[in-house]
Amino acid sequence: MSDDSLSDAALLAAERVLRLEGEAVLALSRTLPADFPAAVALILAGGGRVVVSGMGKSGHIGCKLAATLASTGTPAFFVHPAEASHGDLGMITGDDICILISNSGETSELGDIIAHCARFAIPVIGISKRSESTLMRAARLRLTLPDLPEACAIGMAPTTSTTLTLALGDALAVALMEARSFRPDHFRTYHPGGKLGARLLKVAQIMHRGDAVPVVRESLPMPEVLITMTSHGFGVAGVIDKAGRLKAVISDGDLRRNMAGLMKRHALEVATPDPVTVSADTLAAEALSILNQRKIGAVFVVDSDGRPEGILHVHDCLRAGIA
């Protein structure tokens, strides 16, 4: 086969697989299993964990489902069915719920888990394309997949079936997230590392506080203001009124614009009024966007009464991995 022929064949195969799997997911969206809402309700009411199991490719999809559930507010883990038969059944308690995955519903390796769940009245949610299979007959709730052809050329390699299982698992996890009112700050609790964790940092977690915040009174002479600005190293000073509210900000730019007679003036005479501010609950990524849009190096963090409680510098965001 020539290089051009190989390229054409590869593109045709890719197009066929993506089309068949995409159509299968759309078909599933139009005919969701009748027990889907009950499965969501059962998991929400459960006092234990969700234990997911499956063999082969179903097991790989099960691992992903367990990880997605665990990271979105539903405690879950994966148990390999073969390991379950050699002691890991002890990981499944009477408070748990099992999600068992088998395309055919006749995976023999799931037998011991099914028997264990029956013995201790542990609810089973079955995922299979055969509603009358051994697994589905044993399940309290049945999430039956449409029986559609696999996307591979010989119609045997798990392709369409695993895609459907993956999509249904994602739908289950998202439905549970929304039912739990799962918020971005909850999400960060389970994702503290890497770029995702950095994106979900709040300003309060990386801002400077207390004596590190450069603030001066309105009437402070500029020589003393310069000392405050220099000693704190942010290139700005916040000007506060008698009640401690932030009224204005003095930046390096303000100093340059007021060079004439600068040392004879007071803070409020030089400062720029109505400065941009953020709250401590603002996402640090959002604060960085404000800094970039306004072309400023630092922003004051104020409370609900307008009193400064911190300052955030662009370098703080960069050190935290937010970019």
C-alpha cells in the first residue's frame, strides 16, 4: 500500500469510528435508561462509598468513573474483580453501593462480587447492554446501554460499547455534582495540584496581609509616603480615610506625574481616586486578568466596607502558577 493510500485509509477509518461512536452517544442521550434518576437518588442517599468494578476494558472505564466520582464529591474507588475474589471483598461494606460494568452482563469474574452484595444486601447498579443478563437480573437498578455495533472493522473490539459506558458514567457524575450543588471551591479541594489547582486559588490564599499592606493616611506628607512605598516594595501605597476605607492609590506613575513640588504635598493630593480593588474571595486567576487589563502591578484587597485587608502583586500570581 502506498503512503497516499495508507493516509486515505487511515482518514476513512477515523471518520467512520468517530461517526459511529458519536451517533451512538446521541442515541443514548435520546433513550437514557429508565433507572438513571433512581441511580442518582440511590447514590445521593447512600451513607458509604460507591465501589466500581469491571473486567478488561470495562474495568478501565470503571477506573475512570470511580476517579471522576471521587473528584466531584462522591466518595468512590475501583475494585478489580479478580482481586476481590482474593480478599478485596473486605473493602466493600454494607453501607456501600456497587456499580458493576459488563458489556455482555455475563462476566464470570464479577460473580463473587455479585454474591457478596446479595449476601450483605449491598445495592448493585448494573451497566450492560443486555437487560436480561446475569448481572442485570442481580442488579437493583439497571442502566442498560443501547445494543449498537462496535466501531472496529471486525465488530468485536470494545469501541462503541466502552464509549457509551464512559459517556453514561460522565452523565451520572455530572448529575450527582449538580444535585450536590458542587462549586469550584469544592472542586479545588480535590484538585490542589497542578495548573487546575492554581486556576482555582482564591486571592485570600496568596495575598499579603497585615503590616505587609502599604497604607497611609490622607494627610501624610509625601516624604513619609515615599518611605512607606519603598519599604514595602509593591510600588504603590493605599490612601485611607479616617474610617480606614480605601479612598485612593498612589503608584509610581502618580509620582512621575506630580514631580513638581512633590515633596511639599500630602498623600491625597497626589493619589488617584476610586482605585480598582478585588475581594478576598475573588479567584486569583480573575484578579490576574484584572491586573493585565488595567496594566497595573498590584491590586488592593478590600472587605465589604472598603477597608484594605491585603494586597496582591502580579508576581504572587506567577509564583502560584497562575498564567
